[in-house]
Amino acid sequence: MPEQIYAKPAEEMLWPGHSFCPGCAEPVLLRQVLSVLAEDPSTSLGESKKKIIIFVTPASCKSVCASFEANAEKVFDMASLFMSAPDRATGLRMALDCYGIQDALVVPWMGDGAAFDIGFGSLSAAATRNENILVFCHDNEAYMNTGIQQSGSTPREAWTTVTTEGKKDAKKDIVRILADHGVPYVATAAVAFLDDLREKVRKAKDIQGFRFIHLFTPCPTGWRLSENLSIEISRLAVASRVFPLYEVFGGKKYVINKMPDKIPVDDYLRLQGRFRHLIKEKISEIQKSVDSQMDYLKKLSLIKSQA
Ligand code: SF4
């Protein structure tokens, strides 16, 4: 069981009435992230003196379900083109700095389609320049709000509407790619481990420079998953090592945060209709790949921990 699956935010920053699908993990993550961003003792001098938070949201489930039609967030939220949320955030940051508003948080909130594919050039360029922005990627592993098409984040063998026999390519390792830009902070977080998520958001918001948090975001609609299993599937993803929880500081120091008792990857796969077609041999291949990636991550955490 997860150590804690529910952490009540000190302040609600997400209105009721958003239109995410039932059971979607994203509003849970968004609610937690917003509440942590809003809590800031150094600037909490009363309601009117709170830190300014400006989201930049490209096309995604959030843009449809919470931002511009539902208007469910109690923060500024600026729409951006699919490919350029980090560019827009960079311009915004520069403008705020020109006006001396340096404690404002500029927060691109990108789906995997934007972060891994369409906006990857913009994201990589912002990381290279070490822009002072805090980027979140809510990763539901496909283009969900346009009809469940594969993205660079879709895992190998997963069904989507354009990979009906399973995706042939591997999921892009966005965390390691961005860490290799040498940026100050990159981390992963999952909805079954909210304390871990909140701690990482607290840490990230006080770091200067480019920060990126990769959010594992179960999508009942696209994963063909029962609506009541988003938290459970997130816990299984971490326990099976499919989605390890870790941080990378300065592109060098890798820290693995949680290593629950290891379970077979099949325990994670079999609850999801998108993997229903898998035969035993394919599951064994996935298990080998997950084990090998975890071994590599462990080596990085050992080799680079003293760097
Ligand atoms: S399509 Fe998936 S990620 Fe998008 S709102 Fe629905 S459940 Fe959430």
C-alpha cells in the first residue's frame, strides 16, 4: 500500500467543475501542485501579497478540461501554441524580470505530446539556456484529448488508435535527456505518492533556473483502465520499476527516492486494456527492458552520487 494516498491541500487552488474524465489522475496532481506553489511563507504577507503564479498551457487535456473552457484554476493561465510553451514562458519570465518581479513563478504545464514531441525543441532550448522556469509534464502516454494517438512517450507494445497491434518503438527517456542538459533540477513523481510529489514541488519552486518535474498521469480513458484504479496503477508502476521515483541535481547527482518491494511488471500491465493483446513472450521482453533500465538508473545513482 502507498504510504499516504491523500494529502489535503492547505489551500484549494482548483475550483470544482473542471471537466477531466472520471478517475483521471491529472486533476489530483494539478490540485496538489497548485496548492504547494501557492504556499510560500516568504511571500505570504496576506492574500494580496502571495506569490504570482503564471501557468503557460499548450494544447492538452488540461487546456480543455481546466484552463480556458472550465476556468477551474485560481491562477493566471496563458494559452500557448502546441510547440512553444517554454518559448512563451521564457518571454514572460524576461518581461517579469524587466519589471523587477523576480519572485513570480512561471510554470509551463505540458502534456507528453507537447514535451516529448511537438514542443521538444522549445523545451530543450529553454533547458540549454537554463531559463528560470518550472516545467511540469503530465504524462498520460499518448495524445489523449485528440483521440488516443501514440506519442514519443507511449511505451513499447501499448495499444493506441494508431498502434492497434502495439507500439513498436520505446518510450523516450525525457528525464535523462533533460538531465543531460545539465539543468539544476529534474524529478519524477506519481499520483500514488503525494507526499513525495509535494516535497519535490516545494524543493523545485525555490531553485533558480530550469526545473522539470515528470508526472506519471494514469488516464482511464486511453489506458482502458477502470476509473477507480488510477492511484493503484500508479503505485504498481513504481513498485514494478516501470516508473521509478528519482531526482537529478545539476545533471549529475542521481537520487532514487523510493524502492518499494519489487513486483512483476505483469501486475502493472494486466489491469490495462491497452496491453490486453500481449502474449507471455512480449511481457518477458518488457520485464527485461524494465530491469535493465532500473539497473542503469541504479548505476547512475552510484556513479554520479559523488559528482
Ligand atoms: S483523456 Fe485521459 S488524461 Fe485526458 S482527461 Fe480523460 S482520463 Fe484524463
